Amino acid sequence: MNIGINTAVSALNAYSLQHTVNANNIANINTDGFKKERVLIEEQAPQGVSSTFEKINTEGSQRVEYSNGNEEIIEGSNVELAEEMPNEIITQRSFDANTTIIKTENEMLGTILDMIA
């Protein structure tokens, strides 16, 4: 495969993981004690990108619940929708850009093959 296509495919894999993590964070926004995760996307030598994810262990919002006369402090999720939605938009745009790279590479290879044949 072409270097450009390899790089774009590795980026698509990384952004696919990022989308999955963002979706999981959003799905668990109301889950008590849930800790959000983040995907780290890094350049990989000599080409492509790699992705890893990490759990963010900051405290979530706290609330007091009363049950049978007892007071209990419950920690909520540390996910903020105002942070997750822009991340999801960036992920979508990055995924689209890398898909366009693959389509362009494919068209260029087709043109070259047409010229040769």
C-alpha cells in the first residue's frame, strides 16, 4: 500500500477509537462514580499515528442523598458534555479528512493506471 494510504488508515483507526471513547463518556454522563477517558493520538515514526487512552481520575460532582435517615455523599460522573461534544466534532472532522485522503489517493492511482494502460 501507498505511504499516504497507510498513514490515513492508521489515523482512521486512531479516530475510530477516539469516537468510541467519546461515545462511552457521553453514555455514562449520569453514571455515579464514572471516570471519563481520553485518547492520546501521537505521530508514529516514520509514518502514521498511534493512539492510547487513559482514565481521567478527577473528582465528579458530589451530592447528598438521604436514605432511612442516613446522609450519604454520592460522587457523580466527571464527564462534562460541554467538553465531550467539541471533542466529538473534532474527531468527526478528522475522520472525514483522512477518508478524503484515501479517496484522493485512490483517484490518483486510478488516473496513473489509466495513463499506463
